[in-house]
Amino acid sequence: MLRFMPVGDSMTIGSAGEHTWRYRLWQHLSRSYRGPCTLVGPREALYDKLAEAPQSYAYAQPDFPQAHLAGWGEGWLHMAPLIGGAVRSCRADVLLVSLGLIDLGFYTNAEQTAENVRRFVAEARAANPRVRIAVLPVIPNVRAESDAPFAAQVTRFNELLAKAVADLDEPRSPLLLASPPPSYDIHLDTYDGTHPNASGEHRIAEAFAEAMYQAWDVGDHYGA
């Protein structure tokens, strides 16, 4: 059984009434992966915007493994201390990580965020020395369109993230930088400039799926 753990912020946890990219990826894996697999993690809820808390289970399609390690307003800073315990308790084999926007927006600069990436990887490997990690860069968002200093921090962090992946990659625990979703358009693929709508969910799922297939021969091309 191959265990995939989605790790992320509000774009990964999703909110009440959504499918989430986790569901889209699960659809793909259930069709394309040649063997048993599942999604794992210590959490299952969606974010409830009215209650302002992760307490909803109103998935648009609930019939899939809902487990994850994602949180509204959480970033590398928050996940680095949690990932070791989550990998250990859930016996995760593959981490699918989409983080960074929250860190840069509210907590840490690009260099500090990159240090938390390295801490995250070290903690995950301490829990499972053979864990595989696929990481998505910070993708286009509405704040970067109007806030030039923030956009510069996003660009700088993505450069540092690529360097960290290159530095930390190793054969027994491969670290993979997924390509940003091709042609991702915040006006077409999000409902508010940041959070993915249905097409955005597919694009994020595709980014992870294509990275895993091309680098690790896991599954197949997205939609194949």
C-alpha cells in the first residue's frame, strides 16, 4: 500500500462544498496507479468559513480518502514541527507539499521560509528515511499582481526552494520540485484570485501527477 500525504495551506484543505485538488488527484491515482494506494494524514476536515474553523465535512464528493495535513493559514513554519509525527503515525510514503504563500504573506521572508523547508525535510526523513517528497512552488496569486515587494519575495523564495530541493535530494529519499501548473490563470482557475475553483483543482492535481509520473514512474499522465 502506497500512502500519499497531501500537505498544504488553504488551497489544500479547501472549504465546505468544494471537491479539493486532493479529490482530483485521488481520482487520477485510483485509475492510474498500478497497485493499492491511499491518502493519509492526521486531519480530514474542510475549513468552514462561517465558523472560521476546520470543522466541515461537506465535501462536494465525499467518497474518497479525505485524510491530509493541511490548514487554513498554515505554512512551512507551522508544518515543520508537525510533519515528523504525522509521517510516523500515518506511515506516509510520499508527501505532496504545497506551502509558502502564507509564510511569505504573514510570517517569514524568503530566506527564513527556505530554512523552514530544510527543517521540514529533515523532520520528515527522521520519521521515515525513505520518504519521497514532491513540492510545488508558490503559484500565481492575486496579491503578487498588486504588491511588488511581495511578488519579489515569492520569486526569491521559489529560487531558494529550487536550490533546497537540489541540495537535499538523495537516492533513498528523493526530493522533487514539481513544475507550476501550466497556464495557471488566477482569473480562470481561482474563485478569489488565490483559492482554486474546479479547473484550478485539476491543474494543481495535474502538476503533482505529472511530476510523479515523469520522475518516479508513479501512475500515468494526468487524464490518460
